[in-house]
Amino acid sequence: MTQNQSIESLLPELLEWRHYLHSIPETAYEEHKTAEFIDAKLKSFGIKTVTGFAKTGVIGILKKGDSSIERSVAIRADMDALNITEENSFAWCSTHSGKMHACGHDGHMAMMLGAAKYLSESGTFNGTVYFIFQPAEENEGGGQLMVEEGLFERFPVQSVYGMHNFPILPEGQFAVCKGPMMAAYDIFDIYLTGVGGHAASPHLVKDPIIAATAIIQQLQTIISRNVKPSHPAVLSITGIEAGTAYNIIPSKTRIYGTTRHFDKSAQEVIQSRMEKIVRSVCETFEIEGELDYQKRYPAVINTDKETDFAVKVASELVGPEKVDPEFTPFMGSEDFAFMLEKVPGTYIGLGSQKGPDTANLHQSKYDFNDDILTLGVNFWVNLVESLLNKKEEEQE
């Protein structure tokens, strides 16, 4: 396969869509303008839609060929923006104060809209493709809510695919791996309550700050001394809240952070050890302590057959030298994991780095690389057409 010239001709529209979506960033479950735009575009392509799925999600449904064929595939794009103030100055900057598309979801939506337009008008396949526009990927678990609302019961598929731009990879390169691709994501809060008082009389208080420092030091031993070295994991303290004045020892302290891991046994060890450390340190310092440990996103686990297929499609599109099928898993997280827990599939990265100074994801200077728009559309079109044109014996 090579890049389709008809798809290349979609570039002006892709740019218009992407720039408009970038200018109206909306955060989790507030993607109302975004959803209205997507719904209108899909309908203009002649594609049936379902709106309001997982609050603001949109599903496009496109069937072609023999109606007796029950083959189907889903492809997914995320919709939400981040609570970041944009520091760019181009014409399509955010018009919503304090919010911006700093992760490229605007580009992901534009690429999938392009694929939907082409497949509806010119696509040749035999089966059904579902275009999943998912809300609330950033921290709020929109993918989980979609699954819980019966996504794959209502829209049954044999496989599901997701794609994300990776500014850490050179422009136009693909990267994926079998098995764990991205880590599970948990968060925690530790609440410490002692007895506050005057800083000049520390013997009369029960100091939660001292206890907090002891807990933090001990937490850092969990990964190095309790988790198996063969199970990669991270425990990061990302915040401490305590105190109001130079001369007051506070009565309360909060510690919070995140853990990342690929293996559930590592997750169990981390949580268990955190509970024991908090309990024992609080007993030592005679204060009260509470650990609130929340399991947020599971690990992204790519299935073998679907990963091999994605690698094949990407390799035919850009050449095998530009596809890394053994990408090193990393500790970022993605709620696409909830979809992969229900249906076989894979999550692939598309390089978007223009140079060494390219802003990374979640940075205020980030902008999606428009030069990969048509490549992303080509990948989706080729994947859908190849998969849904396979002979029955090739499906097994």
C-alpha cells in the first residue's frame, strides 16, 4: 500500500477541522461543542450516529457490502482537552481560557473524521466500522464509562484499535508492541492528623510534618525492596500540603502522588506496603493517618494478532524501516485500556516530532503536527479496508 492521493486531497478540510477543534478545547464530559461538530460532520458524510454515549461521546456507524457478513471493527479517538493555559500565538489558539488541546486529541479527531469521510464516500469493505469518539480520557476515565454503559454489547466488534501521536518519535514513524504498552495508573492521598501548636514548643505537639517526612522516605523503599525487579513500577510523591505560618506547627498534613505498574501483583504489593508504612509510622509518632488508594486505569495490554496486523498495515504504508514493532513500554497511562480488557485490539503510536525542540504532550507550547494528518487517515483507512476485506479463513 502507498498513501492514497484521494486522501491527500482531504488535507485542506483536515486542517480546517483540526484548527477549529483546537480553538474550542473542552475538558472531561464538557465536550458539547466538540460533540456537536463531530456529529454534524459524520451525518454530512452519510454516517449514522449515536450521541450522548458516556455523556458527551459520539459513535459513528458505517456498514458496507454484504449485510449477512457480521465482521466489524472499532477505531477510537479521544475528544477532551486539558486545564492548561496555552502559550502559543497562531490563529487557531484556544478561545477557552485556561483550557487547551495539549495532547493532540484535536488531531486524533480530525484524522478519524477524515477516515470516516473517505470510507463513507470511497471505501471498499465488507462489514461494519464503528467510529468511537470518546470523551474524558484525561484522568476521568471516559473509556471506562463507555464500557460500563455497554459499548461493546450495543456495538459488538471483533477488535478495537486506538492511535496516539508521539512527539518523542520522529515524524511519520509508527511504534507498538505486544502485551503491555502503557502502565496502569493509580493515585493516592495520605491524610495525617496530629496536634498542632506553637513552633517554639514542639514538645507539646504531635507533628504530622515529621511523620510525613518519615512516611515519604519509607515509601521510596517499596519499589527498590518489595516489588520484583522484573516488574517495572514507579511510585512518585507529587505533592505535600501543610502549614500556614512560620511559627505554627500544623495539625494536618496531606501527601499525594501516583503509582504506575504493568503487573497486578506489583500493584497489590505497592498498596499493601503503603498501608503498613502509613499505619506503623503514625503509631510511632502518635498521630492518626489514612491512606486513600484509588485504582484508576489498568495497563494497556495489546493482543498479539491485532498488533501483528497493525504492524503489517503500518509497514505497507510507510515501509518496515519506519515501524518499531518492539517499542519499549512506558509508564504513561491511557483509559483505552478498559476497551482492551473487553475486546482484542491494539494501541499504536504515530511519531509527530518535527525536531529536537518539539514541545511534548501536556506542555503549554504544544501543538499537533499537521504534517501527519493524512498519514493518520491513510493508516485508519488501510486498516479498516484490509481487515474487513479479509477472507473468512484469514480472520481466524
